[in-house]
Amino acid sequence: MVNNERKNSGDCSLADRARQWAQMDPNPTTKAFVLELVSQMDHDENVKSDLEVMFPCYGRIGFGTAGLRAKMSPGPLGMNDLIIVQTTQGLARYCQAQRGIDEEGKKLSAVVGFDHRQNPSLGLSSRSFALLAKLVFEESGMDCLLLDVTDGFVHTPLVAFATKRLGAAVGCMITASHNPKLDNGFKVYWKDGCQIRPPLDTQITDSILEAENLAPWTHYGETLERKRHENRGKYDLCFGLSDPIETERLANEYFDAIKSSGLVSGQASLLEEEGWIPPRVVYTAMHGIGHPWAVRCYKVFELQQFLSVPTQERPDPEFTTVTFPNPEEKGALNHATKFAEENCCDLVFANDPDADRLAVAEKCRVSGRWTVFTGDQIGTMLGHWLWSTLAKKADKPVAMCASTVSSSMLSAIAKKEGFRFQETLTGFKWIGSTLDSLRSEGYCAILGYEEAIGFSCGEVVSDKDGIIALGVMTELANSVYRKNLNLSQHMQCLYDLYGEFVSNNGYFVCHDPEVVHKIFCKIRTGDKGSYIKKVGDYAVESIRDLGVPGYDSTTWDKKPTLPTSQSSPMMTIKLANGCIAQFRASGTEPKFKYYIEMQGKPGVSRAEVIKELMHTSCIVLDTLLEPDANGLAKL
């Protein structure tokens, strides 16, 4: 996400902006790289163009759906050492300014984790960013625990868990999750273990942009080089700045919390008593850091260990076997399904590279075809399973939540079974905080999910956790297969019980925010200056607009109950035939996303519902988005 209101330093001379940046940059490699480009810019138009992209007059990387996220490169729009220093300085100062009465006299603390991403040509990496963040927090007077393990990297959910468990003021994870290999990010958790959300993100940004926080407080690069020299000859890539022993203690507490949470249903011992053999599972870490955490998870759940895809098992910053390291992308699971077929396995489970999301695929033993389940289908199965198992142990009323762009099926289950369902805005910063709010109201909040294969099972972590979801989903699968069903058949049983829900979700590549603005304006003013009343031949039954100032045709005052946003608008349109279409721009990638769903009427087959949905989808997308006219492309 880019903050275009921020004017960059200098008198808007390109060379001056670049030199001023290089002067503050603690990284000698990127400093030299920028100064070399400046020396060539008058003789090479391509070099000048590159510098103009890196150092625009306006614009600075800002907090989006998942914190900071951008390509690793110099300048105010990239992820680099100076951005990390400035961001952490502003964040540390904000934490100190927010110190509560009960924290007076106590030393504030921070938790920092990192993954395996790197751009060696520029000397940039998640590890070096984490080391700098550690130095900045300590320079500010805060304690800082840098999480590190001897056999790999920590997964993102451990940072959320550790932040809350330790009572830290803030937690930071250096990762770009499933983004392309040259991207990186800076995800921020508040003291409650949830991702930061408004107004925290804006207030932290204001703190970062204060002049005293934009200039490095000390020579961090020199400090890092001194630490490197002091630890020469030791196999310690963090130069004595991390704490593997404390990290392992926290990892043990994390798995102990899972074991005592009620999530482990005892399926393993039940199957062993019956002498029944569970389905064979293939697991892939998608070149990320998930494998050792997945192994430990299976031990906690007492599950038969999976087979791991060897070519994708170890952390690989090149993500060698996939175009995009995102389990949702078409073809991303091809290596895993091929390996599963070679080893006669029924199921494939995939974490994304930082192991906070989970994808599931299944091979039909009869047809041999693979089904890749949607995030909504996985979320529905998890919700029904947790209602059938964990909810029975609860001594409080049960609640679940899902993002507004997720399927309505979990809401239908809640209505029929009698537990509370809460709709949230898109993103786990909203889902996690909603789960926490429900718990403070006295509910046992046992599931939060989003259609983008993010799931929070139980009450261990207030963020999406692909490792916990892996254990729960494997138990669920074992239970289903024990009944001589597969997951696809089980999903159909749920449709039969709660209604047919069919969705068509996707996205168009969109690099121009003005196109998004144009589309939303058309919906808002398409009928003589007011909201549209028809889409093709379909009458519009209701509209909800979560842009500013906001609108909801279904409420008495025409105001939406969910928060509105100028920077992250979202539109929901319900048509007379029951089709619900939602539109939003991604907060982390150049994508314009659509979510279209239809619930089948009693007596109508699933095939007929799918046919009607696809017909309606074509009309909705062509009429409202006009892909060709707006230059929207599909990959």
C-alpha cells in the first residue's frame, strides 16, 4: 500500500532525493547502488527512469491489509534497511507514548520474528531487517526478543502467540507471506496478539513520519557490522542478537497450549483401537518455513506422520518450483499432487511460505481427479467439525466469525445449530480482533476464517494459523474417511443439510487505483446520480457501500454497521435472483477482487445452481467491471 499524500524529502530534485536517502541508508550495498545510479542518470535515460520509480516526489510505503509489504529495493516505496529503521523508530516511540498507567516504571518489550526471504544482490533479507528492528527497539529503551531457532525459522503465528503470552507491547514479523520472491513485509501485532487496525495504523504512521523518527538515531549499520565482527567464527547468523533458548521455550508453550485447548479430539487413539488405517497425507511447505512446525503439530495431535514433498520441504528464497508461492494460485499444488500420486496418497495439505494459511486437495479414488477445496469449503468443514467436537466441551456459549467476502454457509449453520455468527471486514486484523471481542463478551470463540484460506481454530492464537488448522483438518479427514466417505462427499453432506452454496471468486490484475475508483463511482451514480438499480436484466435488491461516507440500503438510517474506509472501499450488491456480488481492491497485491455467491433454492440441484451462478457472474462482471474497457487482465 502506498501513502501518496506524503511528500518526500528535498526540493523534488530527483538526484537530491536519492542522495539524501543514501546518506541515511545504513546498508552499504544499497547506498552504493543508489549513488552509482545517480552518477549515471544524466547519461542513461533508463537509469533515470529507474530512479524516478524508486524516488518519486510523493508516495511512501504505508500500512495495508497486512502491514507493510513491497518489493525489496531502495527508496521510500520499497522494503529496505532504512524503511525498517524509520518504521521501527516510529513504532517504538508510539509504544512508549501509549504506555498505560499499569505499565509505568516497567520496561516495555517487543517481539520480532523473520522468515527466509532475501535479495542478495542488494544485501537485503528478512534476517537483516529483523536484526535492525531489534537494534532500534533496544536503542529506544525497550527490551526486544528476537525469535530464532537452530533448525530453521519461526512461523508467523508464533510471533502473535509470543506477543500476547509475554505481555509485550508490540510484535513484528518480517515476511511477505505468499507474495513473489523479491517482496518482503513488516507485519505488526499489538499487545493483544492481534494485527494492528484503525486507528492504530494511522497513529503509528504519524509517529513514523515525525522528523525525529525519519532520521536514524544512531549508526545502526556500524553496530551491526561490529556485532558481525565480534561473532566471527561462530555459527550464529544473528550475531548473538537472537535468543534460541527462549524461542524454544515459547515454541513448547505454543504446542502445549494447542494440546490443552480441546482442539485435539482423540481421533488418533480411536482409530488405533479399531485397527483402522487413516488416509495417507502429503504435506508441502511451499518452499517456506512450515515443515518443522508441521511435524511437531502432528506429534501433538498424535497423527500418523505425513509424507513431505522433498523438492519443497526446505526454506528456499527462490521458490524454485512455483511461479508464485501461493497455494491458492492455479497450478501451485502440481508438485504436491504429482508426489501424492506417486506415493498413493489421498490428501495434500499445503501451508503458504510463512505457515499461517492452509490449502487442501483430495484425489477421488474412483475417478482419479483432484479437487482443490476453496477457502470457504475448508472454513465450512472446520466450523462444522469444531461445533461437533470443541463446542461440546465449552462451558460458555459458542461463537464463530468470518469475513464479509466469505461464504454465507457458516452463517446458515450457525442459524440452524444455534451458535452466534459474526460478520467482519476483510482481513485477519478484523477477524482476530472480533474473536477477542467475542471472548470478552463471554463467548467461546472457536473459529474465525476468511475465504483466502486463512483459519483461526480454537483460542490459542488471535490470528490465522496454518499449523493449527493443519492438525485440526487432518483429524477431521480421519473422522470422515473412517465413515467410508471422502472430503468431497462430506462437503456434499453438509450442502444437503444446510443448503447449496456456490461461489465464483477471482480477481483481475489492476495496477491503477483510478480504475477501481471509476468502477465504484459507476455503481454509486449509475442510475441518474444514485446507486444502480439493475445489473443487466437483474433488479438490485440491496447495496452496501463500505467506502466513505458509506451506505447500506437495508438499514433504517442507510448507514452500514461495518466500518467504512476511504483507502479500502468495498461494495456488496444483492440481486433479485439471490446472487450476492462483492468487490474490493487487494491491500497487498495489484488485484481487483470479486466474490460472487448464490444459495440454491430447495429442490434445485447443485449443477443447476452452478449454471445460474456462472451465467449471472458473466453479466455482473461484464456490466459493472467492463474488463476490456478498463484494461483489467486475468493471469
